[in-house]
Amino acid sequence: MCCILWYHKMTAIEVQGNPQIPRPHRSMGLLNNIKFFVLCHGMLQLAQLLVSGYLKGSITTIEKRYGFSSQKSGLLAAFNEVGNIILIVFVSFFGSRVHRPRCIGIGAMIASVGVFLIALPHFISEKYMYTDFNSNTKDNSSGLCQSLNPEEEFNQTCDQEKNDSHLGVYPVLLLGQLLLGIGGVPIQPFGISYIDDYAEKRNSPFYLGILFAITVIGPAFGFMMSSALLRFYVDIDKVSSEYKDLNNEDPRWVGAWWLGFLMAATLLLLTSLPYLFFPRKMSREEIIEALAEPSIEKIIEDKEPKTDMMEEVSLTEFLKSFPKIVMRTLRNPTYLLVVLAQVNLAAMVAGLATFMGKFIEKQFAQTASFSNLMMGGLNVPSAMLGIMAGGVILRKLGLTVRSSAAMCTVAVFISIMFAIPLLFIGCPTQSVSGINYNISSHQCSNACSCSDEAFNPVCGSDGVEFRSPCHAGCKTKIPNKEKVLNYKDCECVASTGSPGFALPGPCGNGCNNRLIPFMILSSITCFVASLSHTTSFMMILRTVTPEDKSFALGIQFMLFRVLAFLPAPVLYGRAIDTACVLWGKKCNKITSCRYYDLDLFRHRFLGLQIFFIFGGFVCFFLSFMVLRRTNSTQEQNEKMNNQEMKEAKQMISSSNGH
């Protein structure tokens, strides 16, 4: 409503100041204005990318809630790309042949249905159960050392709650992601082409710049929103006081991951509605510099022949010619090398965006909420500034294609120099009894009949962490209202004289002070690597023929999805899983990882980052060498031609002299 009032106010001012301007017809006014379309499209893209950022920020929480491995989480995060890959070819063909605004609106509605589906598992699942969940008794001592076998209690829990795998949670999440990807296919290409067709030439770059800025701001908002909502308990709508013994710093805590998806899906649905009413063809925006204005009919007539020419090619002919165009484009060595460099950097970004929050959470013993705050507040803005700075440098210096390749090579090389020290900035794995410290300690807790499924970390007075008070041999607890202050009579805690005690919560690794230098170096790496973003795009546009530009960009984004956005999160997730030293169990089934070898986690996770950056460096360097060789060959040919012309002139002059 505010947008409509703003538009009518601006229209009234323009009409009063310019008598020659005809008043817009009501049916052709607001919805026939490209500025209003840009405003709506900015809001729609913000909602779409908000979902993307929020999913990345909450993926590890979903992993913990439903017991997924990191590899499965990576596949879930990347599965929306499957829908994109399936339909991207048809979108590049249909272009102006369809009602683009209506296709955008319908696609956004499909995407909103997909986001609602992602939130659905919360409502079809039972309450989240954890060790010491106080649901039946006020004095629940299931986490303590008992002489009785607690397996009956766990079996009752499994019977009562119906294991989440039987509810088909993972397929529902995948289906939601698939619909999100399918619905999002027409949003950006149709929106950009529609704006470029009907915006004034001088305004078009400004409008597109706004949309490209939103592509970076949207995920940042998503991370920030996940940071805020994960502070609320997952079952805040189902329970009232049973979870009061937990806080968001407890390793058993699961935040309200589903809440953000409901909000984002609602926003996506609302922003899709105006597109159902935009016209198929809009009067082209004009800047008033003369008294005579071309009529709307003439503008539409001028644009129709182009559409007719496009429509002469059938879908069958397009599909037949598509492989030839692809091969012709890929035979361009500079284009191929630059795209491969971008694919390497895109794979790095896809993996880091999905799991950097988890890395910060595990490596530096931070909450999921704080980790997402770091991502949305530091890493994403650093990348945005790098993209903007690269564009400014390109514009100010007026770089040639060869100079652009040199700039990209240098920028990526410098980012490698900043990324390598990250391998050594981290925390050691905390001492956990029975896992990486005092492996035979399980004999101490044998009499307690501790369940392998119990997970309620406590820190012994000797500085060693235990999986639960039971594994520490603790027999009593000292409560304070709804929380436990201390566990006593812990037989497995090393102490002189009387049995030791244990405090609730993990021991931590005591190196939180390393987080700040890590985030600074990581942000600098993102900034410097992002300097090559705009420059490499311009290299692609300048090294392909004008008639193949749109196809070259389409092939580029398709390769991004096939080679980077889809496989990279799965590869990163697999690397993280190999660093796990203790997998969780629930109802005798393996769930998510409880403890990681943090050194192995850091080396493999950041090692992949450096590997992809180095791959980008190699490809940019090879593209520079190819361009250098091409330029030198051209210079030699020019010299040879000049020399032949000189010799020919000398022969002509000598013959004339004779």
C-alpha cells in the first residue's frame, strides 16, 4: 500500500511540473511502470534469497534435530539446484515467448509451497527428546549412574515417539527444496530480461545493479534471521516448561529452525501476487527531453518484430542447435578457463556458506546463533564489498581482457596467502573420556549400565569431559530450581581421596580468543577473492561473439550448478563426516556426530577451501598465458604484414626508378 501511495504521489508531481505528460490510465498506471516492477522484483528476490541464507544458517540445527550426517545435510542444502538444472535450458529458450511476469509469479508461488514443505516436518514429528528430558517425572535421574538397566526407558521412548525416519522427514525436505529450485528458475532471468526490455537504456544498469546488490544482501539477512530465531527452543509451540533446564549454549539445544521458513514462505507468497497483474508487454520507460513523446502503440510495434523473429525458431530446432552452440562456446579457450576458474571459486563459496557456521560452532565452541551472526555480519558483507571494489577498479582503470586476467590471477593468489594461515588457527580437540582420553575409562562406568544413546556432556573436576553424568559415574545431583548446579559422587572423575564432582556442560577448549583473528583473516580472504568476480564476468562477455553472449552466460550458470553448487556441499559434508570420532545413536540407529577430531575437521574443511582457490588461480593464470600468447601472435603477424608491405613498396619504388 505504501508503494502504491508513493507511486501516485510521484506521478502527480511529474504531471503538475510537465503539462505535456499525459495522465496515466488507471489500468495502465501502476502496473505499467517499470520502477514499480523493479521495486516488486527487488522484494521478491530478497524473499527468495532470504530462504537460501536462512537454510544455510539452520542446516546444522536440522541436522542435529533429525540425526542427519553432514553429507546428507549437504545434499539437502544443494538439492534445489536439481530443479534449476532441469529447467534452465527451457527458460533460456522461452524467454520472451511467454507472459514473463505471470511465469515469475507462478514460479514464486511454487517456491513458497516448497518452503512451507520444508517447515512441515516440525508439525508431523513428535516432540524433541534428549537425555534428561523431564516429560513424565519431576525427579528424573535417567542421566545418573544407576545399577538398573536403563534400556527399558529408552525402548519406551522409541515406541512412544515413532522414529522420525518412519515419518519420511528427509524426503519431505528434499521435495521442498526441489520445488523451491523449480519455482525459482524464472525469477531472475525473466525479471532481468523484462527490466532490460522496458527500462530506459541509461536507467537499466542502475536497476540491475540494485537487483545484484540484493543477491548479496538477501543471504546476509537470512543468516541474521537464523541467528535470532535459533535462540528460541524448537518445540516452543508444543511444550511450556519441560525444556527450562536447557539454554542455547547447551550442546543438546535445538533452536526453532522451522519458524523462519514459515515467515520466509509467507513473504515469498505475498511478493509473488503483484506479478499476476503485470502486463505481458509494458510501455518502454522514456526520459522526457523533448515535447514529442512516442506513443505506447508505436513502442510496442517497434518491439514486436524482434519477438516474431525469435519465435521463428521452434523448440525442436532450438534443442538440436543447443549442443552445437555449447561446443562452439566451449572451444573458446579463454572462455573455458575463466568459467572453470569461476566454478572453482563458486564451489568454495557453496561449501563455506553451508558449513562455515558449523565450523565456527564446533571449532571455537560457539552457539549456532552466534556462528550465523558471524557469517551474516562479517563474511557475507566482506564478499559484497569485494565484488563492489572489483567493479570500481575495472571501471576506473579501464582494464583490457588481458589486464583483467592478470588482476584476477593476482587477487586469487593473494587470497591463497591469506587462506593458508587459517589452517593453523583453531582449537585442539577437548579431552573426552573414552574417546580420545583414557580409552579404558568405560570399565569404570560399567556398573552404571550407561546407555550408548545418552548425551548430556559434563565437565569433571579433573578437566576431562564425559558424555553424560552416568559415564562419569555420578550418583547424585544438586539441583537449583529447574537447573542442575553440580553432580556429586562421580567415581570416574580422577581425584584424591573422596569421589570427584562434575559440572553440567562441556569443558570447552579454552581458545575462544583465536576466533577474532580467524574471522579477520577469513573476511580478508573473502574480500580479496571476490575482487575477481565482476572482472571475470566482463572477461566472459568480451571473449565471446555478440550473438553467443546470452548462451555463454546460460552455459556458465549451468556449469556453476552442475560442477559447483550441487556437488560442493556434498563433498564438504563428506569431508566433515570423516573427522567424526563419535556418532550419536537413537533407537539403535546412527544419527548426527557428537564429537569431532577438531584438527582433522579444520585441516579437511579449510584444505578444501584452499584447494578450490588454488584451482581458480591455476585457471586464471592459464587464461592470462593464453591471452598473452594470442596478443604476441597478433603482434608478430602485424609486424610481418608491415614488413611485407614495406618490402613491396620498396620493390615498387625501385621498379619505378628503373
